[in-house]
Amino acid sequence: MCFTPASIAGYVTLNNAFQAKPADFILCQLREDLPTMVLTGYCLSIPTQLTLLTLIPLKHRVLCGNMVRVLWTCYLTHASNTGTSRYTLVGTHIRKDSVTTGERR
């Protein structure tokens, strides 16, 4: 639980670095998307752990935990890649696109 913000930030940073995004672009995405991703992670992991430890039989815990982790990985990949679509790289500048109208600010 205490490593969640750091691991999500590391994932988003590496994902964007492997896509050759500039550091300013990565910092903008971290500032805007990291709190939502961390909150979603807590909202998923706490009920999952409570359910696994109280309701799921011991022999099925690993299977259920892995199924939830696959869903979490899908969400994290989707959130980190769609978060970048709100920004446009124009030369060396980052321009934020309006989410509702698609116009650039």
C-alpha cells in the first residue's frame, strides 16, 4: 500500500520513456493523472484483499488475486496511454487539448 504511488509513477514514467516522450510531457501526465490512478488502485486493492482474506478459500486465492491483477494492469495501461492523448507535442512545447471540445488551448 505504501509503495503504490511510487510504483504507479515508475510505470507511467517508464511507459512514456519507452515511447520517447520528453520529460516535461511525463511530468505533466504525472501531475494530472497520478492522483486518480493511485486512488483507483486503493479502491481496487483494499476490497480485493479483504475479500480474498475473508471469503475466498485458500486454494483459490492466488487465482482470484491474479485475475484482479490482470484487470488492474489493463486499467493502468489504458489510463497511462489515454492520458497522453490530452496533450500535443508542438516542437518542444506541450499543448493541452480540451477534453470536451477537442480544441487546443
